[in-house]
Amino acid sequence: MWKGAAVFLLGTLAIGWHFSYNQAPVTIPTLPNEYWGPGTSQPDPKDIVPFKIDVKKQIIDDLHKQLDRALSPEREFVKPLEGVAWTYGMPSTYLKTVLQYWRNEYDWNKRQTLLNKYPQFMTKIQGLNIHFYHVKPQQPKDRTLRVLPLLMVHGWPGSVVEFQKIIPLLTQPTTKRNFIFELIVPSLPGYGFSEAASKPGLGPSQISVIFKNLMERLGFKKYYVQGGDWGSIITSSMAALYPKQVIGAHGNMCFIDSTKGHLLALLGAYIPSLVVDNEHHSKMYPLSHHFSYLIEESGYMHIQATKPDTVGTALSDSPAGLAAYILEKFSTWTNPDYRKRDDGGLLEKFTMDELLDNLMFYWVTNSITTSQRIYAENFNKANRALGIDKIPITVPTACAMFPNELLYRSESILKERYTNLIQFTHPARGGHFAAFEEPRILADDIWSFVYKNEQLRTKPIKKA
């Protein structure tokens, strides 16, 4: 047994050495400014138009009719199994609670006003109308702070709603820092009020081109980027493709997909100390436990990566179905232990209004189908062949590994791609939706990273 394990480890180390020292240099591709709008390519107007959310009354009236139908005595949901809580998905008993609140207590007019609190705009880039918040900072009266642009990008099944609570934490001055942030928070194409592509192929790498062009349109030559979920993948692509523009990248779901990274993770199953410190060993091992959890939680991904329009049609036809599909993720991805609770732990980190705000971004724009297509575009052969996720990121980066994130990767593994990782933290609490769950913790982590990087950028060079 031990002889076999020793042979396996030696083989793993040999392969890892091969990939460390014998890989050909990576060439950074130049992605074109493809036209994603309908019909033939048209030049984009350069105007940036103020925007406010203003949903037609007919849409809300129709939603109420559908909720009434779902809640009618004649309409009975299938009863959940006894004692399974949320392990089979969102139970119909709790779903009814959500639908009753949505229909009878949720006030869209009031919530719409809150969502319009920060300035929003539209501009057309590569044929698509892109919606974004653009929030300028508050300068103190007694001093002038340096203003640093920060692009913040959400993922699925989230939206720009996730950032409502963190925006003021980053745009209001602190006594400890001589800088402040100017925030640009776009909706991904096909999400919420951003227009969806009319042609196939718009994956994370191509969205990184759109967002680079958005920042150029706004006049920013250099800027920071931050993201979680798809936002992390998109901003990492921006850092890899545009190192001259991206000053630094902060992610709360840092990810690496490489042969060496997988081999190191496998090696750690036998010699953990080579890969991860003892304090965080249980976040990666035993591999069988974490692999089983990922299998359990990734069924949605296989559907959306292959047939997004099929499931999207069902979800866009039923507010009850949309609520069950999305809110289940806000339970299990916030904390896996919430699956064992009858209420799914939904209101531990969020209010019902906040959760429904996010649902409304999908419902009133009919964007659940188009939001899911990013999975199919990410995993298609053409996108994988680009190898963007294999390009080393040389700009300064930070990774905040929240304790209930879906996947943990140690600092030693991440450094293969994030070659200039200057901050790697383990926040005290939080899960996949960090900005939504723990805005103060995430904001502090961003402040800390940018402060470190600005110190390095402005540090005088010593003469020989």
C-alpha cells in the first residue's frame, strides 16, 4: 500500500515539475470588438444616457395575477418529503410563505425607489445597451482624497442588487485612507436591464472586452476591478488581457483551472502541508467529501451549460418556479448547513425584500433565460480554445476566501495563476454572495488590498 502511494506521489511531483518548467510561454490573445447586437454590425453611438428603473404597471399587475393563481386553493404544490428540509431543493411549504409575502407585502414602488437611489446610466457597446450604476465619491470638506475607479461585477443568480449595501461603504471617506473609490457597477449582458446578445459566443472573456470598452467610454485609462462568481472570472480575464489598464484585481471567488493546480490539490490529499496549512485543511480535504458536495450543488450548471433556453422558458413562465430556483441558491450557497433547516436560513443574512429585489431584476426584464446562456458560452469549444483562464495574471491581486464559498483553493495553488498575489485572506464569516451577505467585511478587505497596492505603487525606488 505505502509503496503504491509513494510511486503515485513521485509521479505526481514529476508531472507537476514538468508543467512548472516546460510549458511554452503563454501568448495573450487580442480579442476583437465583436458586434453582439441584432442584425448586421452598426456603429455604436457614444452617448451615455441617464437611466431610472420604471417598470410598467401592466407587468406588475400580471405578476400579481400569476401569484394569485399560484396561491389559489385549487392550485396545490406537491408536498415535500418528511424530514428532508431543503436537501431536495426548496420545499413547497416555505415557497408558499415567499409567494404570500411577494404578493401581499412586497411593495415594488417603494423598492423601485430604493433601487433608483444611486445614479444609473445606459450606453451602447458592441451593439448592446449596457446598464450600470456610476457612483461618485463624497469628498470630505477638510481634505482632498485621491479618487480610484473601481469596476464591480456580479454573477449568477445575482444582479447589481447585491451591491446596494456595499456602495456607501466604498464611496464615503474614512479617516485612515487618503483615497476613495468611484464605483462603476454594470449589469452583465443579458441580466436585468442590460441587453442580451443576439448572436452566440458571448462568454466571460468576450464580456471582459465589453467592460474594458465601458471603462474607456467613461474616460478611465487605469482602474481596479472586483468580482465574485462570474464577476470574478470576468475581472480575472480583464486583468490577464489588459494588464496596462487594470491596476489591481480583487476577487471573492478566486478560481484556477489548470493541470498543475489539480495535481497540487491531489498531492495535498497525501501530504496536506505541501498545499494548505493545518488551520484550513478541512476546507479542501478529504477530497471525496468536497467532490460530493460540488456534484450535489452543480446540477444547475450542467443544465444551463447545455440547454439554457429549455429551463429558462419554464422559469420565465412562472414566478413560483423562478423563486424556488433562485432562492434555493441563496440558501445553500450562503451556508451549506442551511439545507438542514426548514426555513433554509434565508433570512439569516438577507431580508425578504432584498431577495425579492433580486428576483424582480430577472422577472420584470424577462432575463432569466438570457442570464443562463453565459454557462453555455463559457463551456463551448471555441471559448475554451482561447485559453484565457490559463493566462497568468501578473497585476497585483487579492483573494478573499470566505468560509462558506463553494470551492476553496489554497494560496499555494492560486499563486500558479495569480503570480502577484499580495493579499490572501480568510474572512470570519460569509459565503458565496459576499457583497450581499457581509458588505462591511468585503469592503474592509477591498480597502486593505487597495491600500497595500497603492503603497507599493507610490513607494520611491531606491537608488543603487
